[in-house]
Amino acid sequence: MSEIHWEAPFCAESSNCFRLGVDAEGNGYIAVAGQEEHHLTDSRDALRALIQDIKAGKADHLL
């Protein structure tokens, strides 16, 4: 398994922090900050599509 390169955490009001990461094999990762060993894994393309859809407002109904 490749090393995961995690981004700095994204936090809402100093809590509920999530981290996004990628590896050299083209995988994308999402984890709760501090619990990176329990991550979700998918392709980097799937992670890109998720981020684009969130930015486009397709998850706003969850807020």
C-alpha cells in the first residue's frame, strides 16, 4: 500500500474536522481528523467528482 499524503484538516467551528488525502497509486481518501486509520478509499477521479459536486451545491440538502 502506498503512503497517503494527507492535506491539512478542514474544520467547521474548530470541530468536525475531515482530512482528504491521495497516494501515488491514484487513490483518494477521506477521514475524520485524528482517525486517519479508518478512512474511506476510492479513486482520485471519484474524490474529484465528489468535491466538484459539493462545490456545485448538490449536497446542500444535507445541511
